[in-house]
Amino acid sequence: MSHPVVPIKVYVSVFLALIALTGTTVAVSKIELGEFNFVVAMTIAVIKAMLVVWFFMHVKQSSSMTRLFVVAGLFWTAILFLFTLSDYFSRNWIPLARWW
Amino acid sequence: MASRDIVLHPPELKHHFDDIAQQKEASTLGMWAFLATEILFFGGMFCAYTIYRSAFHDAFESTSRFMNVTIGAINTAVLICSSLTMALAVRAAQLGQKKVLIWLLIGTLLLGCVFLGLKGVEYHEKWVDHHIPGPSFHYADARYAQQAQILFYLYFAMTGLHAMHMIVGAGLLTTLIVMAARNRFNASWYTPVDMIGLYWHFVDIVWIFLFPLLYLIGHTK
């Protein structure tokens, strides 16, 4: 799919937003927020990734089929995380004698 | 052969596609299918990181003190700059601006090399500080010596795999520069520039997650 030419202004705006978010994440990491430090850092990282995917990787202009492939990649990663973590995090829920 | 049997099409359009748009769509889909496998490839490592971080929470947070946040932040900015030059390179290719395209690709390549150079400086620091996992590993906080070593394993595995992708990307960019210089691209066909652009942005996104996870967690401690 040949997408229309995006004005330079859009790319530069996204770039500036990414730099600003990088500055924010470094600044916030120096403030003690407990577990929220992690939440804030990950939220900013997800926003940055979405900006890159949407504008730089042209998913904004891409076909629904391409978007389906993007979502499929994330969906299978979610399965990877969900199944693995549900095993590791639930191991001590039932107090069984250790068999080894 | 009658002339009506000869179907003329531009040289860049392969026989089995209806038109350039369809050919481009197929390439884009194929590239995203590859990137989906790449997401899962790195996903496995991020998953391992999640498991060990939740198991050895305090030990992992204690390692942030030994990460070079300044170089990490500069490298993040360098990669974002390189993503901008890459996006602008694709734009220049779309418009058929050969010279602009070549210079932007060279700029992207140089920024990639700056990233790898700074990464090398960091790896050297880790070597000097005995933070490379193995027999000579030494950690200041004796309580966490074993657990912190796991973090450094993950640090080298994840940043190493990322750096490998950067090296491959640098090779791909060099190929693009040569192809552009040989007039292989025009405004209607520049698919390799577009596809390698997608790859480069993906590698940038991996770093966007690696930076906070490895450098910033537990920074206040």
C-alpha cells in the first residue's frame, strides 16, 4: 500500500515528543514513588512505543490486514506472558509438600 | 507473437502482482510477520526478566546504582534521532529525492554507530567493575551477590541481542546506501528503504523498553 507523503512537521513533532518523554522518564525515576516508579516508567515506555509504531512505522496509514498482523504479534506475546507468569506466580498458592 | 500478448509493466513490478500497491502491501505484511516473530524473540527475554525481577525484587533494584544512566539516556536520545532520520529517509525515497535519501541514510548509520560505540564504553565499564557474570563476578552488596548476577546475565543477554540487531541494521543501511547511489530506487519503488525502516524502528522500540527496565528501576534507592 503506497501511503501518502507525511509532512516533515509531523515527524519532527513525534521526535520532540519522544525526546520529552525520555527526559520525563529519567526525571521521574529520581523521585521516590515506591512501586509507582515502575508503573510510570512502563506507561511512558508504552506511549513512546505507540508513537513510533503509529507514526514512524506508518501503521496510521496502513491497511487493516497489516494492523491485524501488528496486533497478532502483540497477542501472541500476551499469551507468552500470561501462561508463563500464571505458572510462576501461582506455584505457592496451594501448600503442597515439596516433592524434590 | 501478437503485440496484445505482451503485457508491459514497470521493471520494478514483479509478474505475479497486479500492481505496485499490491506488491508493496505484500512486502509490508511479510515484514510485519517477521517483526511479530522478533517481538516474541525479545518477548521471551522480557518474560524471563519479569519472573526474576519479581522473585529477586530488592536485588534487581540494587543494581540500578551500577548502571550508567547518563550513557543510557544519551543512547536513548541517539536512537530516537536515528529513528527520525530513518523516517525522513523513507519520506525522501517516497519523493524520489536521491541525494537527501543518501545523506539521511548515512546519518542514520552514523547514529547507529554512535550508539554501538557508547554501548562498548558501557561494556568496558562493566568489565572493569567485575560486573560480567562468571567466576570473576564481584558485587559490592554481599547479600545480593548471587541474585544480582542474574540481572547482569539478563543485562548482557538483552542488550547484547539488541546490539546484534543494531549491527545487522548497520549492514542493511550500508546496503541501502549503495543501492540508492546506484539509482536502484525511484518514487514508485523504494520498498527496501521502507522495510528496513520498519526494522530500524522496531529495534528502537526494544531499546525504549530496555532503558527503563535495566537502568531506571530502583534508581531512588
